[in-house]
Amino acid sequence: MRVTPRYDGPALLEIAGTSDDQLVPVTRQRRRFERMLADLSVDEWGARTRCDGWTVQDVASHLVGVNAFWEMSITAGLAGAPTRVLTNFDPASTPTLLIEPMRALPPAEVLAQLVASHDSLLGIIADLDDAGWTTTAETPAGYVPIRLLAFHALWDCWIHERFTGRNPGSRIQLTRIGDRKFFLGNDHRIDVDRGGGYFAAVAE
């Protein structure tokens, strides 16, 4: 399985909204997830999740790396040299290889790394001006404005949060409205583009 980013031509998706409308939702979701993880026992960190073969600690470890990618992509985009590192990325196998070294760490260390990655990523997007939010950066869908990268970052972390099974908003179902698909979970709705892509509009 390989992702197929679109690097040439128009962005894969457009979502109406103000340039900085993802700053508060992304920040709120990250901080909530941190609080949830901080309340877990060591045994709960080792519990299975909806990610096949992964524990809660594995999910948190994965998100440390995901945040590092978002930060790298944003930084490169703002420097005028957006990356192209996802051309051969395999989302089915590569993440497990990346988290393997972190499985030997105690949960407290994984949480500390996750919080640090959140602090760094949120610090970068908090400093963006209108021009920054509209700057092109890389995502699994290809080149999009950083604002849409933030949409993806919110959706991805939100889904993984629910996959731990600990959040009361974790009831998720897939439905279709017209020619568009939606993930529904309590008061959240994720709009998946009609190409089955990666982006989402999440009402956090």
C-alpha cells in the first residue's frame, strides 16, 4: 500500500473558512488528548486499541512521529522548499517500524515526548500569519495550504484519540450524504472528500 500525493496541479481539496480557523481546534484536541493519557495507569497504556496490534502506548508513540512530520513539512513550506518525502510512504507497514524502538520506553517517557511534540507543533502554527496559513506544504494528499495541513493533523490525531477507546466521543460510524462520505461520532462530523482522501472538517 502506498500513498499517492498530488504535487502538481491544483490542491486536492478546498474547504471554506478563515485562514487561522484550525488553530484553536488543533490546540484544544491535543491538550485534551494529553490530559486523557496522563490519567491512564501503566496497565491501561498497554491495553489494546482499535489499531490492529497496537497498544495505547503504540498510538501515542506513532503520534510523536506524525507531529514531527507536520512540523518538518510546515517549516520546509515556509522556507519556500516544500518536501516530497511521502512518495513511497506505506501507511500499512512504515508506522509500525517507526514505533518499534519506543515500545521499550516507560509510558511516562512516551507521554513526555508526545507533549513536547505538541508544544513544538502548536508553537509553529500559533505564529502563522495569513500568508503563512496559505503557504504550500506537503501532506499525504500532496501539496496543500498549511491551513488544510492543519485540518488533516486535527483529523488524524482525533481519529487516533478515538481509537484508544477512552474518549466518550469514540462512537464513530460511516455514512453517505449524496456523493460524499462522512464519519459521524457524537457531535463530530468528518467530511471525507469524494475521492476517499485524507482530509476532514472536524467540529471540535
